Amino acid sequence: MPTQRMLPQDPVTDCQRDPERLGWYGRLAGCSLVIRPSRPAELPRLVGLLRRFFAVEPATASDADRGADRGAERGALRLRMADEPPPLPGGQHATEVPTGSELRVWQTASGLHFSLGDAVVAVDDRAGEASGRLGPDFWQRPPLAQRGLLLVVLLALLPARRRYGLHASALATPHLGDDVPAGLLVVGDSGAGKSTLTLCLVRSGWRFVADDAIVLARSGSAANDGATAWGVRRSLSCGLPTARRYPELARQLASGVLQSDGKLLLDLDEIYPGQSASACAPAVLLFPEIGRSEVTTLEPLDQTTAFHRLLGQMSIATEDRERAADQLATVRRLVTQAERCRMVLGADVLEQPDRVAAAVRDTVAAFSHGVAPYPTAERLP
């Protein structure tokens, strides 16, 4: 198989040779992504921001050559910037969605409309296309505010390609070789211990896929039901008391980005190089909750309970029956393919993380061979 040549690091260089190809070609969650700015100078800033915070990778040269044919872009997610912002929605077909923040969101007849200061982006969520303008105020804002707007835009685009957002963390097994490795999802409300457990597992060798924001997609065929979890965000949010326990996090404690919720944003690619994956096929679903015991416990969870807990961590497209049906079918695939465990986290997840990680590893290995090691609530060894 011939080696694939990657695109140049500086996308503007390639654009300047051929003004008709002003754009950048990449991939997100297994989908082609095309970015077309209004001006060449805007492109490296936007691409740099996307690649810093999200699991966006450059396309190969052959992908870009195909993308140069506008007809070939039909199946890609598209983000187009313009000199003028789209008009703010109004009238009976637009409903503003309360957010509790400076970000404003409207549900419109064609999709979603976002505004943050002078940044305005309209998403056609059926076509998988976003258009808008990122004004000077946007580029003066803190990077986390910029990330917040781009995250909701990307998550609004992905359902057009049958990828549905889920509030969960994802990890892949340490074993290399599979295109889509087996893995697990850590699902739960904010404060349930997802990030703490995720960091515990990464430190023990698991590969990081995403923290708090993944998308689910069908995999295989109708005869081989399955679901794949793709990462969207690159970083992991970690509470300061947890971060201070681990010496390898000292550098980012000193110079890292602190979020408004007081959590530290960790760049795991820098801390644990080569220990990441773009996606996984979940074999186990863990639903953690903070307990008061010294010892973490695991117990099985039935499919119906797991299904409803997953739906509680998603936004269902109720206004689009066809899409809602596909989204529910994807969740059913996930619940059917994976074993499910309620996990009550004890103090040992911080005091003895290697033991907890080993128990999770053994659980995934046992389930993958059709053996359920925890028929009743059982303490970890």
C-alpha cells in the first residue's frame, strides 16, 4: 500500500498556489471536514484553534484532491466563513433556547443559530453545513470561550452524518493493532467522578479517546449491530486536588489552563505521549457515582436502566422523527453490544488507582470472553 502524503503544516501556503482551493481539508469523528474562510489570513487561526482543542486531523493529500472537486464535498461537514454574519433569526419559526451564559442559541426551521458577541454561526443540521462570521471580538476572547462556541457548532453539525453527542468519557484498551479498538465508556452527570476515573485508567495504560464529549455512530451492517464512540474534545478536565496527587501533572499545574469551574484543562497528549486513540468500540459501559466507602464496588446494570441513563446524557432530536429514531437505534446498539456496570467509587480510586484500574481491565477482559465476573455487588480486590 503506498504511503499517504499528509498536507503541509501551513494550509495557507497550499491555498495561495490555487486561490480556487482556498480551504482546509480534515477529518472529525470519521467524517470529512471542509473549512472555507472568507480570507486566507483567517484560515491558519481557525484551523489552529480547532486542532488545539478538538480531535480534528488533517486529511491526506488524496482526500484534499478529491475535496477540490466541489461535488465531492457533498458528503463532508462544511464550515464556511463570510465577511458578513448571517442575520439573527426572528419570527415564529425561531425559538431562543436558554443557556444561562453569554452564548445565545436559537432553534430555527433549518437548524441552530449561535451568537457570542460579534461571532455568529448558523448551522443547517440536515445538510451538515455551518456558515457565519468570527469577528474581531471573538479572536480577543479567552481560548476557552472560543472553544465553547466551536464545540456547540461541531456537535450541531455531526448529527447530519448520523453521529450523536453523548456526555461521557471514552477510553480504548492498551492493545494496538485494531483500526477501532475495544474500549469502554464512562457515563454520568457532572461531578460523578468521570474525569477522575478516566485519569486513573489513562495512568495505568489505557488510551484516551475523549473526556466529557463524544459522539456515537453505528458501526458494521444491519446484520452486525454495533456502535462506535468517537472523540470530539482533546483535553481532560481535572479537579486541582486530584491533579496535585500525580507528579507527572506538575508542569501543567504550573502553566495549564484553569477553567471557570476551577478545574484544570490537561493536555494528555503532552503528558502521556502516544497514548491516545480517535475512537473505540465500547465493550463495557461504566456508570460511576461518588460513594462514601473506602473501597470501590461494581455491580451489573440491566439494559433498560442503562438505556435510560444514556438518554439522560444526550439531547434527543425530537423535532425530527427520522433522526430521533436513528439516534435511539444507535443507543440500543450500544447497550446490546456492551456490558453495563454501576460503579460506586471509593477512596481507593485516588489512594490505590492501580488496583481500581486493574479491576476495570479484568472486567473488560472477562466480558469480552462472555464471562460476567460480578453477578452481584462485589468489592474490588
